[in-house]
Amino acid sequence: MACSTHKHYHDEEFDPKLLHETYFSHGNVPIIEESVIHPVRVLHELFCSGKVKGDTLLDISLGGAIYQLISASNCFKEIYVVDFTDCNIDHFKKWLQKEEDATDWSFVFQKVCEIEGSGDKWQEKEEQLRKTIKGIIKWDNFENSSLNHQLFSKVDCVLSLWILNIVSKTKEDYQRNLKKFTCCLKPGGQLMLFSAVNMSHYMLGKHKFFILSVDRDFIRESVTNAGFVIEKDDYLSRKVTTDLVDHEGMAIILARKQSECPI
């Protein structure tokens, strides 16, 4: 199927609650190890090691997801969340404001607390994250503009989970968007990038959504060309075959910004 016949992230059929139920919930999710367990374990190890730290973290991730921020709330005083669509922002705000129809993320909070050795304190962890999140920002017209530098001062860390492949339609877009994503990162600050490897689509209900297929060499090259030095390069190969996705694995990169790179 050509990419032109796939749905895209901004299409109205994108349902963030269905995304959670399909890929991140505690139900019968076939790729739960790859979509949730391994990422939160890696994040926990990085934050606990002291290799990633600072005052302010900017998160640009997929579909109103919050699980990547749980361990981050141990290390950062302020977290700002960026998304590109109203539906994803509304989905995130419902959890933040404890609305009745909010997505239930308790499974992931319990899993993170289990990894941290405090499995009975997941509700306290949930409140800790809510208090650490200081703002949710819509990035309007991101394809033609950079994130507004005036929204906040330079941040210490940018965390991006899955979204870069999804909003980029070409490899040139991927490289350009990576620079846009990190334009608010201070020199010496860090990028934590989670990117699917050699994946062309993901399913949401009956709809097939486009994702840009890139290999590990291209991801590493893009990060380096954006002015970063790679400090950690992790990879998890696909463990389960499912009709939901066609990925070969996932790359996780920790990199430090060494220079400004023009967009």
C-alpha cells in the first residue's frame, strides 16, 4: 500500500484513547514488552543513573501518551508537553485533570513503581507527575515553523517517543523535524529519542496509519547531523509478530547537544 493511501497522524480517525487500548494498556496487547515495558525500564535506568538530569524537560511524543514521563518526574522540576492536534491534547488533559472518562494509566504507573521497588506507591507517583507537568502546548503549523522559542527558556532535555517517524513524510522531513524538535534545547542539553526501525504502518481500529520507514544508520546519522554526540545507542529487535505493526525493532538514543544546527 502506497503511503498516499495511509491515514496520517492529523487525520480525524486518529483516536488517542484507542491508541492506548491497542498498544499501551494492560489488556491483551501483543507487543506490550516493546511498546511499554522496555521503554520504561530504559528510562528508569537512565534517570536513576544520573546520566540524564536538569530542571526542565520538553516532551514531544505520540498521541497524548504519559508513561514515558513517569520516571522523568523523579529528576526534573518542570515538564512541558507538546502535541500537534486538539484531540491528543484533550486526551492528555483529561488524565491531568482527573476527568471521569480519562484514560486509565494505572497499569504503567504500577509497572514503573515495581521497577523502582515501590510498587504500592503508584498513586503517589501519579500525583507527583501531575504536579511536575507545568504546561501543555499545541504546536500549530509545525511543518512550516519551529517551536516558539518564547514559550520557555532553553530546556535541559528533550524526550521524543515514536512521534518523529509518524509526523515526517520523507527522510528530509525527519531530519528537518528533528532539528525543530530540539531547537529549544540548550547547548550541553540532552535528547532522548525513541524511534521505530524499518516500520511502514501501524493500525488503529480498521485504519492503517503511515509511519516513515528508517533504519538505524539513518537515525544515528540524523542525530549527529543535528549537532549531537551520541552517548547511548540501544536497540530492541522485534519479539512478537502482529498485524498491528510491521517494525523490525526500536532504537533508543541518548545524545548530548554540542552545537546549534540551522533548520
